[in-house]
Amino acid sequence: MSFPPSVPAIRTAVPDDLDAIAALHAEARATYYRGHLPEDDYDGPAERARARAGWTRALAGEDPGAAVLCAVDDTGVAGIAAYRPLEGVMTLTQFHVAPARWRRGIGGALHAACVTAWRRAGAGTARLEVYEHNRRAQSFYVRHGWYPDPHHPRHDTHLVLRFEVPEPTDRP
């Protein structure tokens, strides 16, 4: 008998999650950069060290309004999202789900948690950049309400997307 996969718990990431986050980050990025960039540019020792240093800073929690969320299921850390305000706009700087866990609701749950946090923070819009060849991620974002930034649709090899953070709904 087969049971459905567990529903992920979404929580704020902590410094003890660093190894799992860095590994998931590298694994996920390889799926869309492989074949488009030289391997050292996305998975070489220097890039892994740079990414690890960035996650270390993000997990330190010193950037006001910034957060790192992780989705945890029966496999461990299955998804990560990092965001922070940049130039007055909430910016989703990283969003990854472990490739072995794609299409199981982890990304949707993680995205919903980000939107809830942005709403609480009073953010009206959010932005992100997605690699031009990462069609899977582009499709995910469009399904969740993201659209091309009408003023700045590209940044180098990345598409720039916007999202209108919905107003809170009143509950009776």
C-alpha cells in the first residue's frame, strides 16, 4: 500500500540548517544551469563557497525584513525560500525545492508561507529574477500569480517577475 507524501512543515530556518540548505541550493541550481553555463560557474568550489557564505549571512538574521524559510518533511529540508526588501520592494532572492521532491506541493506551501509573511510585513508587491532557461520555475511562478515586470522585464540572463501581494481577507 502506498501512502501520500507528508505535508511539509514550514518554519524559519536556523543556522543548524546551513549544511542541508547549501546542499539543496547546489542540487537545485544544477538542474537549470547544467548545459547552459560552465559547471564551475554554478557548482565549482568557489561558487559553493560563495553560496555557503551567502546562506550563512542570511541565516544570521541581521538584515531587517529578511527571512529564510524552509519546508521540512519526512526527508528533512525539502525546500527553501529567502526574501528581503530591496529598494522598497520585497524580493524573493532564492526559492528552491529538492528535485526529488518536485510536484508534491512543497513549492506551493513554501510560496504560500512567503505570501503570508509579506502580507504581515505590509508588502504590496514582490519581485524575483528567474533564469531564462528555467522553464519549470517560470511555469510555477506564473501559476502562482507572478507576471513579467512591465518596466524591467529582464536583468542579464534572468527574467524579472512581479507579484501583487493580496490584501488580507476579512473573516466573519
